[in-house]
Amino acid sequence: MNVLEVFKIALTLGDAFSRRKQIEAEIQTWINRLKLAGRDTISYQTKKIEGDDKFKPIPGTKKDYDRNYTIEECRKKIQELIDEDKKLALRISLTNQVAKAKIIDLDGTEKELTVPELLVLKNDIAPKLEQAAQAIPKLATGVEITETTDKFIKWQTVMPVYKMKQSLSEQGHKIEEEYIDYYNIQEVTDYGMEERKVFDEVDRIHAWQHRLKEAINQANKKELINL
């Protein structure tokens, strides 16, 4: 058994994901090389394009641009990388079905989940739960409460609206006086949750998200299934 075969046996899910990222970058590099593999170019400046000295380069102006790779070797390398990527993707898919990790779920129970299940929770479900928790209305603080029940509190704000009144003094001087013209009243029935409870719920989801990441890292240590 050669070194490559030993390496393939020891390859984990995490290793495979990293290698696929490398392959993606390498494929792009070889595609860029392929784009430049079609021609060699010589550029220079000349005084004449007719006669005995036509197309004679002016000294010091000639530059050669030679391709570094042939079309054939670029295409061959790209195909090799694509084949490797295809095999890795298949091995990852097969391994994902059996690679599992234990996690304490949001409800406090211990579960054993596969990588796809963990990824769905981490990438799709957890962000939605966090967004929903962040959106929970919080009870207002620092307000004048007028009524309290088990389900809500009531409070109001009183905002005076001022106007200016002009008059003349006995000496004939103009006098401006500010007075309250009317009040803007806002009465609120507040059904929000206590701020601390909302923060505790968000923290609970964050802790769960951290456990999901740890579980995925643990599951990624599973060795790849060989084809």
C-alpha cells in the first residue's frame, strides 16, 4: 500500500471539505492559464513596414510573451481536478449518511444526529429561531404604568405642545410668552415580555448554535467511506 492509499484511508470529512475548497481554487487557476495558452506574442516598435528594413525592430523595444502552458496540459489538469472533486463529493455524501454526533438539543434532551441534520439546524433553523427571538417585543421600562395584569401593562405618555403668545407691555414693548396649547396623549397596552427573559431566550439559542458547531466539528472527524 503506497502513501497515497494510506492518506485516502485516513481522510476525514473535515479534510475532504478543505480539499474541495483547494480544488475549487486550483480549477480556477488552471482555467485562467487555459485562457492564456492559445498563443505566443511578440511585440516591438519599427520604423518601416515596407522596403528592405520593413518590420525591423527598434533596439530595446522587442518583447516576447510566451505561453507557459499548452492547451492540452491545462485541459488535462482541469479534468483531473474535476474527477478528484467528483469522487470526493460522492465520498462526502456517502459518509454524511453515517457520520453522527451527539448534542444537547434546545429542549434539553440528548440527540444523535447526522451531518445533514446538523447542517440543516445550523444553517437554516438556528438563524430563523434567533431572528424570531430577537423580534420578541420587550416590556417598556421607565414609563408611568397605569394598570398591571398578568397578561399586560398599561402606560401612557403625555407630550405638551407649546405655542407663543405676543402682547404689549404698559411701556409698549412686545412681549412673547410660551404657553401649552394642548397635550398629545398616547395610551399603550403593552403585551411584551420582560427584557431579561427575551435576552435569556436569545442566549439559549446562541448556546445551542455553539453546540451545533461543536457537534459538526466532531462529526467531521469521521473517516471518509472508500469507493
